[in-house]
Amino acid sequence: MYAIIETGGKQYRVAPGETIRVEKLPGNAGDTVVFDRVLAVSKDGQLTVGNPLVAGAKVTGKILKQDKYPKILVLKYKAKVNYRRRYGHRQPYTEVAIEQIEA
């Protein structure tokens, strides 16, 4: 059994017992989160696709941690004008353990 959910402007294929990293969600470690934007659900070999969402379907998960990805360095450079800029960015994320899918 699996589902396709949408959160943070991205789509994820999830199954019970999996751990996923999504865009930062409000809440602390140990809190329960419900994803109600379910685009498709596969159960017993039958695929149910929503138009655009599957009615009454939801995916529940548990927040494991709030963290940030490793820093990426961004360099800007223009030739012949002595222009150089360097800065870094760390994107926050939420790690979620998928507990169950209700269709």
C-alpha cells in the first residue's frame, strides 16, 4: 500500500514505515502531522487517482526531527569588473515517519 501526497509544493510517494524529509512543517519532535492533500492511493493492487485529490483520504505521520540540510555555497562572479560575492544557505526540513494511510 502506498500513497502520493503533496506538501511544500512537492509530491512524495509514501508507504507506512517509511521516513521522508519534507519542507519545514510547524511542530516539534514527537508531534503528529496529517497530510490531507492525497493525490493517489494504491491499495491491494487497485490505484485510486483523485481529481485533483482523493476524497476522504489522509496520511498520518510523526515528526522525528526539525533540522537543516548541509550548507551550500553560492558564488557570484562577473568578469573584468572585480565583482565577487560568496554566501551560504542551509535549507530547513522536517523528517517525518509515515504511520498509516487511510483511504
